[in-house]
Amino acid sequence: MTEGFRSSGLGFTPVAAVEWDLAAAATYAMNFGEAHTHWCDIANFAPNGPADVVIGGPPCQGFSGLGSRDVDDPRNLLWREYMRVVLEANPEVFVIENVDRFRRSSEFALLMQQLASGSLRKWKFHEAKVLNAADFGAPQRRNRTILIASRVGPVEFPKPTHGKDPTDGRLPWVPLRSALADVPWRTETTHLPSTNTTVFGQSVPGVFKSSQLHVGRKPTDLSLKRYACIHPGGGRFNLPPELLSKCWREKPTGTTDVMGRLQWDHPSVTIRTEFFKPEKGRYLHPQWDAFDPANTVDRAITHLEAARIQTFPDEFEWCGTKGQIARQIGNAVPPVLARAIAEAIHARLS
């Protein structure tokens, strides 16, 4: 979200940031500055001054359709710590981003009660919508709940600039080809460069430019046989019986994206934290040639490609292991969507 606000060019300057995960905090610090970055539990953080805007995305695992949707998941309660920070920083506007299911949760209902008549009632101009990142120029279909609350007048939500089949002057959705066309089909290594940096007095892997994240994996022979059967838009249902796993044979419906191949001329599906595993979703590279196997790319998308799909610039810097960086990429708000939100907020504050 900070990258989107910064890249808007509208003068938003971060004054404090809180992140519990060391690798994620290090990535933030490398891009936006270590001095104002607090590597700690938000429960132990207190703002040292006011802020005009507070933005954040409390953990979504308790609400996600991929998770257990456990109402007692302790991560669900972190939005309350976020609200404590809002009360102490007293911003003119605050923003919460979460998965689309958040709007249907009991925690969201409690949040709306606090905005209506509780401790957050001074932010009386508030609205929550589900926004699709593809509608704002991301080459990815990604629906997220966005709550914008203001105490200085209503903030008009950003208007979509793109659409699936627009007839109202908007641009068509950005296809995957526009993000990946210049990325080499082949990967040269399965490892990140061996380098470390010190942040918060701790040694972490990095710093890596996005361009250094074009690293592959070593699929098994069985995986390669499966990949070779799947055309763009296809998935596990294209596999012959002998290549099906037991769990797939026993589940003839659902999980349609599993072992799926992306399509050049369509946006990607939602980039999640394990995009490098085709077994987890539609993450096979879109390049396919039914007549020439040598012209088919049988691998999952790389970290670089996932970062491109999320609309991170190539000069963005990352810290952490491959798994840690994948988690950061998959959990991120696409900067183009955050930039649209920044522009909407700036229109109210200016």
C-alpha cells in the first residue's frame, strides 16, 4: 500500500510503519526507510505523533476462503489493535484492506458498530466496497474489501479505469502478456543470490531487486508430465487418469484452478503466497504450443513474474528467503490499486 501511495506523486510521506515479520519489515525498510519502521507486534506499538492518513491490512487468514474461517482465530482480532493505533494517531482518514469475505464476518459487523456509535464514531463518513484490482489496471483479478473512513468529509471511492468488456469508455482489462512479455521463458537458477544485509540489527537474506527474483524450481518427472497435459485455461481436469493423484480422483468437482495454466490474453487469477506451486492454483506459465512441446513453458510463474503481476516496479527491493518473499508478494496490495485509493483520499484532503 505504501508503494502505491508513494508512487502517486501526491506528497504522501510515511512517518511510521509496523510489521511483526522480520523479512517483511526489512523489505519495507529497504524501500521506504528504516528509521520510521518498527519491527514489532502492533500490540506493543504506540504512535509517537499524529498522522493525516493511516493505512493497513490486518491479517486476513481467519477470513480467507482458503483458510479455516475460524471466528476465534486470534489473527482476526488484530484489526482491533489497528483501531487502537487509529485512535491514538487521530488521522483525518484511515483505510483497511482485507479479503472480500471480511465484509461478511462478525468482526466486520463489530467494526461497523464502532464506526456508527462507538469509539470510532468521529469518522462518520465511512464506506466499504469490494474492489477488483483488474478494474484499476492490474493484470490480475483480485477482489479485496476496502474500507475508507473519514472525519473531514466523504471520500469518493476511485472509479474503475478498466473493465472486462467495457462499453463506457473504460479500458479493457490488462492482459497477462503486458506484464510478462519481456521476461525470459527459461530460468537460469533455482537459487537467489547468496547475499545478506543487516536491518534492525539482524541479518536477513537480500537485498534483491525484483529482476533477481526470476528463479525456478526443479519439478519431478511426474509434475512435468502433468504440466505437459494442461493447455491455457485448463487444469487438473485435463489430466489422464494415470496422472491424477488420489485426492483428485476422489474429488471430481471443485478446485478448478488447481494445476491450472494461465492465459496470455487474460488477467491472472489472484496471486497468493504459494504461487510457485501449481498444485495450489492456476499458476502454470501461459506459454503453450500444442504442436511443438519445445515452445511450451512447463513451469510455475517465478517470483519476478508474480511481482510484475502484482504491479511492483522492477526496481523494488526485497529481503528474505524465497518462501518469505513469496509470502510478501502474495499478501501485498497491488500498488496500482493503492495508488487509486491514494488519489481518492488526496482529492478530499487537498
